[in-house]
Amino acid sequence: MFNSVRRYLFSTGSLFTWGSSNGSLGYAVGSQQQMKGVSMPQLVKGFNNNVAQVQMGQNHSALITSEGELYTWGTGNSGQLGHNNDKDYITPQLVEFFTKHNLKVKQVALGDYHTVALTHDGDVWTWGYGGKEQNFLMDLLFLQVGALGHGNSKNRYTPTPVKALRSLKKIKYIQSGLRFTNAINENNELYVWGKGDYGVFGDGNNKSFNIPQRNEFFEGYLKKKQNLSIVKLKSCNNYSVALMSDGNLYGWGSNDFGQIGVKIEIGVEIYETANFPTQVLKDKFGDNKIVDFVVAEDLVAVLLDNNEVYWSGSKAEYSPARFPLPDGIAKITNIGCCYRCIVVATEDGKLYYRKKFFGEGNEDLSTGIITNDVATVFQNQNAKVLELGGAYRNRYAIVQI
């Protein structure tokens, strides 16, 4: 799941987390915090200005250091932490497999109960839930397909290479939803595997795949007929959004919150889907170009080159609507989102958000937008936000301090 914009691509910082304290925060919390959650950012110890990338899932989290080391923590019941067991870990633990094999991790992506890593040599590694239920009867009644791509339903407790990808051009980008995985290679070909419900593969059907399959819609229609290729791809829950080479956004999969932004209002189906990549409505963007975008469980937010942010979803906006930032704010350096939350950081050290992201601040009662200072939130006058994001009711920030 991917839900933040990173503008300082070669910078690293310290990790702060807060939220519902379901084991994904990276530190132990007291009994009151377990009940109420952690309301303000707390430092995850041991990574002083050394965190390059963070991913949060519903049940577990991961980070990559500047040295390419991978750490995971949270729920491990299906082996998704990669420590050769099914234990839970409250604090970040090194995934020793990669260091033992002299492999540096470039990217990490998280599903519901699986993890995907891309190493410096272009190999893709997966581990966690493969579709095998522990209860034999459940396994018999409900045939599941995991998102590991190894051709079977076995759970994996340590990183395992997706061998079917090794004969192709090197993979350069990975993304995961709840139970599916996307990978783009150096030829800009999209490969998909996992559980195909809700049109998550954008190929017009709900077939599942236990080994990677090339997405023929992108290859046959967008690439060959329209000469389009994927510039950026982000996935969350049961949908994906891609920025294409023509500057337009396309979304596909579940549109149950209206998050894909392809309709004026939601349909009658509980789980309305876009079975093929569908262009996100852009009539309100004018001539402004998309700089970047972020995705969450129920919404998509878009940053334009005129310093405005638009969003859709949360069963409130079914086509992109302007996020009501104050007029005349400084240049936006980061946007992030998680469930029902959007946050914006600017180059003058300001944060703009609604209540659910950080908590109290100076609120504009007409819009509900709160303004706060980075230095105040992170209790450091020199704090500089590099990345903001989260998953479900947990949030994180990578901050230089």
C-alpha cells in the first residue's frame, strides 16, 4: 500500500508513528494508549536520521534504511514479517535473509498478510500468506489465492524469489494491494498476480493468478494503440491508480468509496468496480499538470503544479474536488493520506490537515482545515518533513531532526 509523496528522494530521516496502536507503530504502548491510541507522533528508536522508506499495512509495517537493510514489525501470523516464524514483533526487527545474502533492498510493499521486496539486482522477493488456510475445512471450502507468485498456495516465512520474473527485463517498481501484487519492468510492462476480485488487475475479469501474468490491456491497448506507458503506479486495498505518460490518471478495481474519481456519484452496488483502467475525471484541473498523487483505503489525493490539491472518495466526493487549503500558502513539498485523512506540508514548515491526522491546532471553522507547525508537532525547531503517510488508523512521518 502506497500513500505518501516523497519529494526529497535522496534524503533520509527519523521515523515517527502514532495511531490506533494495533502493533504496527514500532514501540510498546501503555494500557491507556492501547485503548485510546497514540494521539501524537512518537519516535521509533534506533534509526536516527537513517530511514529511507516506510510502508504501513493494516497489520504490519516495514522500513528500509539508507544502507538497504529491511526491518519489519507487527503481526506475523502468516510469516509476513520474514523472520522464519509466525511470531508478532512490537519493535522493528532486521530481516536477516537479505544481509546474509549481501542483498540491498530498494523497495518494499505490503499487502494484508504478505510482503514484497525489490532488491538492487532487480529480483522480486515475496513472503507471508500464500492462500493456505490453517483449518483444513476452511481451506477446502474457500479456495484462496495469495499474492506471492510462486505457483502454489504455501505460506512463506522467509523471502522467496518470484522465479517467473527472472526471465524478463529487470523489475523497477512494485506495489501491493490487500491480496494482489503489481510489478513493472524496464520495458514498462505491467505484471500482476494474486486474488483477482473487484477487477484489481484491470483486465476485465476477476480471475486470480498464482504466478505473474502480463497485463494485456496495458500492453495491447494503452501501449500499442495509444502509445501510453505507466509513469507511476500506486495500489491500496482492492484498487490501483496510475499516472500515464500523457499526464492523465487512470484507475481500476474497487471504487466502493468513489476514490478512483471516475464518476459524479456512486452507483447502487455496494462494491462498484472499474474493471478496466478508466481515466480519472480532470475537468476541474484546467490546464494544470499532475505533479504526484497518493492513495489510501478510501480516497485518492492529487497534487497539481499550481500548488493545489484535489481529492476524491470517502463516499463524499466521486470526482476530484479541491482540498480547501488557505490561499497563498508556501510551495507544497509533501502530501500524504490514510483512511479519511489528508495532510499537506509546505516548504516554510507548515502542516495543513483535518482533525484526524495530527490532532489539535489552529482550525479554520469554515473549512475544517487545521494549520500547525512542523517544529511544534515534532518538538524540534530543526525538524524537516520528508514523507507523510499511513494505513487505516495509523500514521507515520519521516523527519530530519
